[in-house]
Amino acid sequence: MSLKKINIVVIGATGYVGLDLIYFLSKHPNIKIKYLCAQKNIGKSINFFDKRIKKKLPPISRISNIIWNNIDLVFLSLPNGEAQKIIKGKINQKNLKFIDLSADFRINPTMFKKWYKLNHKAKNLIKFSKYSISEFVKKDIKAYKIISNPGCYPTSIQLPLFPLIKKNLINLNNITIDSKSGFSGAGKNYKSKFKHNNFDVAIQSYGITKHRHMSELDQELNKITKKKIKYTFSPHLIPTFRGMLSTIHIEVKKNYNAKKILNIIKRFHKKNRFIKIKKLNMAIGTGDVINTNNCEISVCETRFKNKLVIYSAIDNLVKGASGQAIQNMNLLYGFNESAGLI
């Protein structure tokens, strides 16, 4: 394991994802946290917001207080449209790299405008960025200055689907994805984003015709194959704070059954320590992945021979955000891939 230490900044420190980032980073042997930035609560200790964080860390400060010439890496956990402004102003800073947890660098500027209704302020920087599901970018992530962390839903969906689409094993015109997420996925202002209020007891569908994460799913799934992919995606909020379960209905091609599909996924993820492939027809949920960077995948038969169900469970705030960001950092700097995460 590398003995190198890097100086980092977390911008957006007091949000749900920011707090998880800081919690894991505070345990990382190769990290020195130099600044924790937020718009409010300047001067307060981060321990005030998250009692899990035991280490003494710098107080919350403004971005304007950062002395940039001794910073190696910036984590940005901000509303969509904000990270691109900061990165644009600091992209020429020598040796400075960025891991962005918003949608700013996930999709091209035209798609960003269409799906997020915002003009991109740093279009020319897209070429310096890499959309990075950790398990898919191990060989080339080091070549990029901006790492774009994927969304939580696309992470849970792509991890099991990627090898099946790549090997042309399923019907690409008949994929149905039903995903359920804890309400933390909507951020600290989740109550203002939805009409219903019974978050602790009610299940709620949303993003009925087009959820924003479909833009990156469209982009990334179509990179795998030249064939047209048709899928339906139905997201739901469930009455739990964190956790995500994606249920993916697929139709396999002739001569493939559940056991073969399971073995193909297992072989693909053989060296990926955070991907846990369960036994055939095993029922899974979010209970075993909460507060971890793991993704559990289960392949299950149905009463129809050619139709299978794949379940994929992650913690939306960890593998779906902060944990994957740290995993990407570990790959970027050649640290132990699991450092800070186990």
C-alpha cells in the first residue's frame, strides 16, 4: 500500500453525502483533510453534524479561505450546476484534481441542458473528465483530471447489466427496471421536493416519464453496444433513510438460463471486492449493504424459462455516492482500493 499522503478539500461538507465522505475520509491512512467548506455554519465543528466523526478536523469554512497551492484533490458534493463553476476557475492549478458527485460532468452539455435545464458553464472541460463506475475504469482513471462520480440508480443498474449487454446475452428491447431508494437520495431538502409528506411510512413513485438519471443510463448503456437498447425505469422513494434496491427484469437469449447468467456476472466481477454475488434464487435486500461500499447482486428464476429477475442492492449514500468517490480516489492515486472503506 502506498505511503503517500495527499491534501484534500471537501466542498459541500454538511450534506448527507458530504458527511459520509468526511466520515470515511477521516479513517483513511493516506489523507489529510485541509478544508471542509459549506455556505452556512461557518466556524462550526463537523462533529456537531455527525457524531460518528471522532477525529479532530478543520472547522467549516468558506471556499474563499482555501489556499489552493497545497491542495491535491477536491471533492465536490454540491447542487447540479455549481461544481462546474468552481472547477472552471481552478482547472489550470497544477496537480489539482477533482471528484465531482453531481451530474455536472456525467453527460455531454447538450444532454445536460435538456435534462437539467441548465446551461453548462465549462463545456470545454468535458474532455478532461471521466465518468467513473469504479469497477469499469481501473485501467484508465489515472489519465483524467476530473472524475465524474455516477448517480446512485445508474450504479446499482449498470453493475449487473454491463457484462450481460456486453456479451449480447439478453433481449435489449425488453428490460424493465424497478428501483427503490431511501429518501436521503433527494438530499437534505427532500421534503420541499415532493408533494407528499409521509416519508417515514409511505412508498412514493416519482420521475414517472423521465427521471434525470435516465440521461446517464442512456449514454452509458449505449456505449456498451451499437444496438438500440429499450428499457423502462421506475424509481420510488421508500420509508427508510438510506439504501437502494434495483429489480431488473430481463429476457435471456436462447441457450441461456439463470445459472449461466449468474456465472457470467460472477466471473466478470471476480476481482471486484465490493461486488458480492449471492447464490442462485437468493432473496436480498438493503440490510447487509447499509453503511458499506458493497453491491449485492442476486439472479433469480421466474416461472418463465427465458425471463429472469436480477436484484442489485447498494447504500445510495455510499456505493451510490461517497464510498464510490473514495474508491475512485484510491484508484486515481494508486492507494489500496478499499482504504478508508472497510
